[in-house]
Amino acid sequence: MTIMRGQSDPLDDFSRRAVSVDGADKTVYVAGSGPAVILMPEMPGISPDVARFARWVRDAGFSVYLPSLFGVDGAYPLAEAGETIVRRACVSAEFRAFAGGGTSPVVTWLRGLARLAHTERGGPGVGAVGLCFTGNFALTMALEPAVIAPVVNHPSLPLDDPGGLEIGDEDAAAVAERVARDGLKVLAYRFDSDRWCTGRRFAAYRALLGEAFDGRVLKAETANTNPPPFFRDVVGCAHSVVTAHLVDQDGHPTVQARDEIIAFLAERLGVQPE
């Protein structure tokens, strides 16, 4: 499916489901077959670029579960609307946007979604891919045993601490223990000049996880120079490696990053390349 730049995405090739975990209901868009991958949206929501990445994962042989966590599903990311959504998320009880807040409570719901997806789709486990605001959620979801392939893309939280991680001390210790015990690998991406996800943040991941953390850095000059208005005017730097700042050309570094993520998921979840 091709969505023209500036248009919303109807998401009509996904099944729209209401999923309840511990009494909390959220909309989840599901597509594909094979082992499950939970793909969490970036700010300001399930944009056409996020849906495009979901389709790439689906077409590689996975079942994609795309939960709606904020924003208007399928909307093209405009600056004014995006700023409003960010402000709402920052004060929401579900998220811990600032230093000292610990692990965001919404991760408990996402772990439940991972359990459900594993039950429905089988396989050795579930992949979890976080983007921007949800980037670190992919790591803290690994406290759910079903999650065996976490991918942390340009994690932006906490917003006020470039060297911090959005995770409580107890959860951090538990994640580090689980990663070491089960031999998990954590794949991560950022652009080198990203002010929302700095080298200090990747250093904090390496300090927590050691060699299990595979943090990869792309040159900012490789980023798409014409992203949607929210990314141009509010984000203001090369940030979203596989969505808004991806350049969809064969051999491009951002496309290589996309393919590396899909290969990582395939290896961990036992999917044969197409």
C-alpha cells in the first residue's frame, strides 16, 4: 500500500481489535501471520510512516500487533497537533516522561499484550520494537518471558535527562539479570546528532547490559531531509531512523537499518527469510 506524503493512512489492511489486559482496554491493529512482533508507535502516534514500517515487518513473515497508545490513528504528523499530543502524554499517568519517574505503567499492559500475542501466534517468543517515546518500552517489556527480541529505536525518555533511562532501579536490575541469564541481545539505533537520544543514553544502556547491548549509530546527513511537519518543526533533528527520517532507496543506510531489524527479529523468532 502506498500512502502519498501529507495524507492520512486508513489502516484498512489491519484488523482493528479491542484488547483488554487487567481490565484496561486499548485498540490494537493486527496484520500478518507467523510469530508476533509488538510494534509501539512513536510520537505523535500511528503515523503513515509507522504503519509503513509495520507492513514491512508483516510482509517479512510476522504477525504485527500495533497498539494505539496516543494520538489519532493513521494521522499525518502535523506540528500543532503533535505538540498537543506530546503535552498530554507527558502528564498522563500511563507514562513517565521525566527523570526520576521510573518505569512507565503502560509497560505492564504491553507485557500482557505480548503474552496474548504469543498465545495466539505461537513460535519461540515475541519481538518488541519501540520507537522514540516508546523506545525503552521494548527493553522493559523483556521482563515478560515471552519477549525474546527487543529492539530499542531512538529512545527519547526521560526527556529531561540525556544520560538517563526510563526504568526504575528494581526493573533495571531485573532486566539486566534476565538478559544475562537467557542470553538475550538488545538491538538499538540512533542518529549521531540526535538531541533526543544522545550518545550518553546509549552509554547508559551499555553500562546496564554490557555486550548484550548492540547500539548502532547512523550519520545525521543520511536522514530524510523532508520529514512530516512534526518532525521538521518540533523534533528538529535527525531522529526517526526507520520511520519519518528513513529514505526509501535500495542500499540507503536507513533501509539497511530496517533490514537489520527484520533480520534480527527473524533470527530470534525463527522466521525463514523470504
